[in-house]
Amino acid sequence: MNKRPDQAGLIVVLVAFVLLSTIYSIIVPPFEASDELWHYPMVKHIADTWSLPVQDPANVGPWRQEGSQPPLYYALGALATCWIDTSDMSEVRHLNRNVDNGIATPDGNINLVVHRPEQEAFPWQGTVLAVHVVRFLSIAMAALGVALTYFVVRETFPRRPALALGATALHAFTPMVIFIAGSVNNDNLVVPLSSLGLLMLLRLLRPMRPPTEATWRQTTVRYLSLGVVLGLAALTKASSLALTVLTALIVTVRAIRRRDDGATAGWREFLTGGLATLLPVLAIAGWWYARNIRLYGDPSGLNAFIQILGKREIPATLGQLWRERHSFLAGYWGNFGGLNVPMSPWVYQILNASLVAAGLGLIVALARSVIHTLRGGSEDGEHEASESPSIPSRSPTREVGIVSLNLRFVICILSGLGVLIPWVQWARVTWSSQGRLIFAALPVWSMLLAMGLSAWWPRRLQIAPNVQVAPLVALLSIFLLGLSAAAPFVWIQPAYALPDPLSDAEIQAIPQPTALNFGNAMRLLGYDLETETTTPGGQVTVTLYWEAIAPTQQDHTVFVHLLDEHELVIAQRDTFPGLGLLSTTWLESGYRWADRYVIPVPSTAYSPNQAEIEVGLFNTRTGRRLTVIDADGEDQGDNVRFGQVSIRSQDAPPVSGGDVPNPVAINFGDRMLLTGYDLTQRAIQPTGTLTLTVHWKGLREMESNYTVSAQVIDPAQRKAAQHDSWPLEGAAPTAAWQKGERVTDTIPLTIFPDAAAGPYDVRIAVYVHQGSEIFHLPVTPPGGRMQASHVTLTRVRVTP
């Protein structure tokens, strides 16, 4: 492949990327991109005050944890938008306070912000205009990152331009990359800066010219330039910091190479490279990290970040992170909105299969390379270019090749690990199982993916005159391009579409008509209860037909409860009207629509049980419910109830190994499995005793004797009862259990005399004393979601 067609292919990829990113930036509503809700307020704060916020967990500000991020990206956004009047941000950024953030729900409520079409329509003004200006700036940054992937791979494998073009296409057409590119997000700056820094490091590995004063001046300029790039990257996002460690490694390698020119030359290279890169980094970014030490006692400021963001109740093990791999990969390939607008499941199946194929391909390629090397063959035709084309290399190529395991390839791998390993440590502490957080090493991931797929089919496919790529890489690139082109219209735009107004014919066809006035704000025209029978872990579906009466001064939330005979809420759904898309503050009188609620029933819900639907509205800020008035003007209280839903016992899962009540499969630290539970009663007075029966299965032999803690506790964490003991009051200590052994334990829970009347959760936790410390076994709920220190089984009511 000659150079001109190869560059033409790169231009085609870049044009397609910019076009698609622009489409995303226009179609995705403001503040509905990942963390844009908090990134943009940082831009606005700097544009308004030209100062940085001080993080305070007690007063987080609209930027929340993003106020702990290095400020370069936000400062550039502020420079681009400081001329715009953004005083309307609080109106445009109308928070959906009930949003299911990070959860793909079957019925909706995924919008982070409540949108008014007239506010966001073109021509853009105010905050909407500022958001789009920063989005366009982000596209330019992200496009530079795409181009740099091409140059990084070309530098790593100079004679494999097809690999470089394929990796660039995989980078450019990944839907999540395009989605982030069209949003306000500092990833868009850290990716090109990290890529440029990596490219400059790779070029430092070219054979060195003989040492002369002119050579030293050129080398010093290259080191200084690298230091500037590293400083800018460090002032953008902390995920770039690993490049500074790689810089020290490469400076050391170059100093060792200079030893052929004498010990003085080696030390001069080491000192020149160290100082010329370090000083710009300190000058550009040092003040930021010094500020963090002064304000937070931590150079990174991550302690304040975590306080605001929140952290896992139980730090994740590598096994737990592995169980979260599907959400991580979805966040890499494309999970839009607040990580709650996924693509279809089959899409991820294909993409993840491609990833597995690439991983196996890398192993195959490595094996081929080792065999080829042992036979004394040349290594993939790779070579190292001289720093100057006019000056020949003074040292032979020393590449081990394949996969070409040359030093440049090793540096690329190390740069990827420098992003991945800190992410693992970060994800163990926080709720950060999202693949886009490793985008700082996008050139490396794209290169490895292209290399692995290329290994399965060495032949090349010509997609244009003299432009070739491996067939599997081409197929995946085309598939990603199609996905990226379809996603805005197939998945993103429909997720934020307002409910269609109901026609008179649709009103007449309501299965169960009503005429209930909720505080002169909304009228319930009727309902349709689709579910009559369900099981724990199932769902209840009900459609409510609404009419707006008049706007309210504050937002109101619709609540839909599944309520049992003891008036205990089994499951619930709380959303703004329109399943999050509408606000009672601006609903126009006479607007009629239907909301179809899908209410998930917890897998631990008590059964058998009978329940009904309870519906009402409450003030989102104060919690005060609106009064319900019927068609005759009669006061119906603060809710309406209807329907009957039977919750029948589900079949015991195979792992429970027997007929137990309320079968579940809840893993406690891979040591004990809770297979079922039962209660003697679910309504009880103070001083009364209810008996909780729990069924255990030993998952392995244990060295420690674990204590089982059962608690009756209300939402304010006030306890009404607690009982802690070894199983069977010590008669069946866990250290004596055999793998597979089953133990049925009865736990008496006596309600405290001063326990207030109301609903309480029944919780189970398992812990062990180690010295003065208490360590809980992490609880893995069904489905492998994030671990906790306890599990809530069901609810009981303490009566007066």
C-alpha cells in the first residue's frame, strides 16, 4: 500500500466520524450524555467567575464530583462560551429527581433532565447554545484523537498500514466513542493528548543520531515538547498520569543506548530527558496538584471526589468486577444517556464475540511469532526508522516480532495497562463499571482489537484502490459504522420522545375509566391492570391514563405502589409524569396521555401474598401528597387503590436443592448461600416476638465461625429488633459445616418496647470478628449486581 491511498482512507474515516459525531451532538438532548449534567456546570462556573470551585461534600454544587477534575478542558470550554448569557441554566437543566440513572428499565424514566422542546429548539440560545458550542469543540478534539490512533499504530508497525487504518476505523466507529465525542466530556481532550504523548514517546525509541551539539539541541526540544503535552494531559484528567512513568522508562532506555557514545553521553541523555520533560509538567500542572494537597490533603483530590460520588459498601473483588463485565463492555461499545439507554442485546453479543475472537487471535499470532522466531525467520518485516531519514541507523533492529513484540509495541501495552490498572483500583472502590473510563488508551485497545482479528485471516481485502484491511477488521468496522449511524434514530431519539396525546377514541376505549382529581393538578381518567398474578422476581404492569388540569408551582411525582394486606409496600415506581418526561410545572391544561408502568417485584418478596395497586401524587421536594377528589366531589384521601394482584410462590432454583419457603439464591462471600426464608408473622406489636427461619447451604468448608445478624430496621436506620449469633445459637458453627451441607436456623426477633409504629425491613448480614475489627461477608444478590454488607428480605409492620 502506498502512502497516498492510505492517507485517503484516513480522511474518509475522519470525515465519517465528524459527520456522525455532529449528528449525535444535535440529536442527544442537552445534559443527556454521560456526566454532561455535571461537566457543563464546571464550564459555566469558570466562564462566569474565572475561578475553580472548592469541593465540599456538604454542598456539592451543580458540578458535583466533576469539580475535582483537572480544569483544562473546562477552561477551554469556558473560553469558547464566555460570551453567551447562560443565566437560564437552572431552567434548562431541570433535573428529573427520580431518574433511574445507570439502570435500563423496561418502561422509561431514563431522562436525567426534563426537557421542554421550545427551550431546546433551533436556533439555540442561552445555555442550550453554550452546550452545543462546547460539544462542537469536543468533536474537533475527538477527531484529533482518531487521527492520532492511525499515527500511533503506524509508528508501532511501520510496514502495516492496513493495521493502522483498521485500528483507526474501529476507534472512530465505536458508538460510545462517537456519543462521547458529541458531548461535553473531558475524555474528548485527554484522549488526543494521551495519544499524542504516546506517539512522541514511541518516536523517541527510533535509533538515535550521533551526539553533536545540534543533536542535543533537537533532542532537548523534543523532550520539552513531550513535557508540554504530558503537562496538558495531566491538567485534563488523572488517567493520563501513567505516561509520565513511561517517559522515565524511555528516557532510561535512551540513556543506556547512549552508553556506546561514552558514560558522559549516557548521563547527559538521562539528565536532559528527565529535566526537560519534568519541568514543563510541573510548570503546567503542578499548581493543580499542589492546590489539591492544600485543600484536600491529597494531590489527586480523589478523596473529595469519592466523598461526593459515593463508594461501594463493600470493595469489589476481582471476581465481582468480572461479574460486572457485561455492563463494563456495554459502557465501552455504547450505552447511551446516563448509561441507561442500551442497544439491543444481540448487538452486544456480536461485539463481545468479536472481542473474544480478537483475544484468541492475539494468542494465535503470538504463537506463530514465537515459532517463526525460533526458526530464525525475519520478524514481520518491521523496522525502526532513524530520527532523520537522511541519517542511517547506527544500530541493528532488535525486534522480537509478531504481533511484533518490538519495544514500541511493549510501550503501547504498558500505556494501556497504565490506564487499566488504576481503573481496576478505582472500580473496586466506586460504582465505575463503565468501559468508557479506559478511553484514554483508545489507540491501544483499537490496535489490539485489529491485530487479534487480523490474525485469523492474513489475507487483505481491498476496499479501495491500494487501500486494504483484514476482512474481519473491515466487517467489524462496517458493522460498527452501521450501528453508529442507526443508534441516534433507533435507540436514543425514541428514548426522549414525549408521550403522544390521546385521542377521544382512545379515551373511550380505557378499560377501567375513572374521574379522580389529584389536587387540581392532574386527573386520572382510568387504568388498565395487565398483571393479575406474578412471582418474586417478576413484574406488575399497569397503565394509567392522565389528563393535565393546571400547572403547579413545584414538581410533583407520581407514585405507584404494590401494597399488601398489612399496607406494606412490596414494590413501587416513583416518576415524574410521562415516566419522567413531563413536569407538572408546565403541563398544559387538557393534555391527555398514557403512562405504562412496569413495577419490578423483588426476588426476595414474601409469598404467597395478595396485593393491590396504590396511586397518588406528592410534592417532589416536601413529600406532601395531593388530595384525591372523586367525580362527586368527595374527598378520597391522598391516594386511590384498585385491582388485585396475587403473588404466588416461585419454584425453588436448582441451587437451593429442596422445597423451601420463599426460595432465593443469595451468595454470602462464596461461603454461604441463603436458599430461602420464612416468617411466623408480618405484623407485630412492641414486645412481641416474630421468628425468622433461614435456610443455608454451605458453599465450601470454612475456617472461621461466622455470626448471622438479623435486624428489623426502618428507613431512618432505627432498629426495632436485632439478634446476632452463630447458626442454631452456636450449635451449628460454620467452621464445622461441610461443602453442600444444609442448615435451617430459627432466629427469634423480639420487638423493642419503644419501637415506633410503621414499616420495617428485615435484614440479614453475616460477619466475623478479627481482633477489634468486624468484617462482613459481601452479599451478591441474584444477577451478580454490586455487592453489599447485607440483604433485605422483606418488610414487616410494627403496629401500635
